[in-house]
Amino acid sequence: MEGYIKGTTKETADKIMKEVKKIIVDQDEAIKNCLISLFCEGNVLLEGVPGLAKTLLVKTLSQSVDLEFKRIQFTPDLMPSDVTGTKIFNMETREFQLKKGPIFTNFLLADEINRTPPKTQAGLLEAMEEKFVTIDGERLELPKPYMVFATQNPIEYEGTYVLPEALTDRFLMKIKISYPSKEAEKNILMKHNLNMMDIDKNVSAVCSKEHILKCREEIENVIVKEELIDYIVEVVSRTRENELIEIGSSPRGAIALLKTAKAHAAMEGRDYVIPEDIKEVIIPTLTHRIILKAEMEIEGVLVENVIMNILDVVKVPR
């Protein structure tokens, strides 16, 4: 297709980043981490107060990579079948027909996922982990590539449910979206004033799903030396031994850290991982997998700071 790029993961990532930044201002780190998750075939948890363009970010990204996008607004009365779909009896054919839910897409935006009860949240588990959905005993494969982007309001907001650990552990990364700087906010207003925020008019598809799959193959072949594997194991192990932490990272977290570090290396144009790759992705990859002791949360201790303290004491391989 004309205009689509060919080449390495770095070239692909740079092209997508440039396109997304036409709309999304002052969120380079969030965009980069979304791309890492896309290349790793992982799911993303976006956290931030309403109005910070979380939905717009996902829509813009889907437009730039030419993938189908669907959105579900999670509410307290949403049922699992509203997400996955159901079978409806056809009076004419006297047979049950499958009516697929919005989960059948490439990019699924689960908007305000923590406003719906755990029963409905659980409807996403199979899709997120196995890329399949079971409806009335029939197992159906989801499109490829497939990703869930879930947005959540901070838990102190009224009417929110805390996501269970089994669900949060399925997210490859948790990305926090913060308020823009004054300069960035002015830039946003200028774009709105000049009608430059229309995604359909201003964002083009710069790669196809075939290119994304090729990037994934390239990332799988990124070299990771054994001493860096040991480094990841040591860091993750210390999250289970730290006196400030109630529950440390699972082995799934260690695997996620390995995968995201490889993707980061490829996006930097390297076919090998260095310690800085691990340090760059460790916060969004592990933060949501660690639960502090209750008294630490009351005192205002942040998981991010605990992780950084662990990094400070673990010897870095060279």
C-alpha cells in the first residue's frame, strides 16, 4: 500500500510516533509505551483523570496502524455478554445465531473499566490472555493483532471498583497519563482552534498489521545475555522480599519485563538488550503487579519509588 513503511522496528516506531504526535501533545512516553505493548502483543492499562485524551490516544494509534477500533463504555449495569456477545434464537431458521460483541476487533478500548463490577471485568480475562472468547461453549478466535486498552479513573474517584490482581496482572503495562504543561495545553488549544484535531483528516495509516507482525518477529530475535536474565530475576525476586511490599511481582511480571526490554531495544535500533532498556520499562511493567503494605500506602509511599530503590541496590551487569 502506498505510503506504508518497510524496514526495522525502529523505523516503524518512529513513523507511528510522528503520526500520533500530530494529535497527541506532550505524551511521548505514553505513546512509546503503547507502541512497546503493541509490538509485544500485550494489553495496556491507562490511568488518569477524565479529559486527558486517553481515548483519543488509542483512536489515533489505531488510525496510524490501520487497525479496527471499538470502544465499550463500562458502567455498573454492563453485563459480560454485552462485551463478548451472545447467541440469539432466530425464529425463521429455528436456530441459534451468534451475535458477536464489540470484543471482536483489533483494538478494544475498555473505557473506565473500574466503573463496572468484577463479574463483567472477568469477561475480558480469556480474551486478554489467550486471544479467544468462549460463548455458550463455542471457542472463537479473536482477530490478529488484538489488544485491550483499558482506561481507569484513580481509585479514589467515587463509583469505582478496585481491579482484582488476576486482571491487573494480565496488563503488560500500566501507563499513567498526567496533566500537560502550560505550553502543551496552549498547543492543544491552538490545534482545536485551527480544527487540527480531526483524526480522519489529519492522521494517515503509516503501516499495516503485516508490518506489526514482522516487528514482533524481529523483537523475538533480540539477544538477551544470561547476566541480564539474572538481573531481571534478581530485581523481581527483591520485590517479594522487600519489607515495604505485601505482594511482589509474579513470574508473569518477569516475563513481561524481558519482553518489553527487548521491544525497547529494537525500537532504539539495537538487536541486543542493555541494562538501560530494562530500567526504561520497569516502572510501567511492574508497578501494577506490586501491592504495598497497607501502612505504607497510608504514609504515602509510592510503588515507583520502592522499585527505584530496589534498582539502586541491585548490581548492574556490564
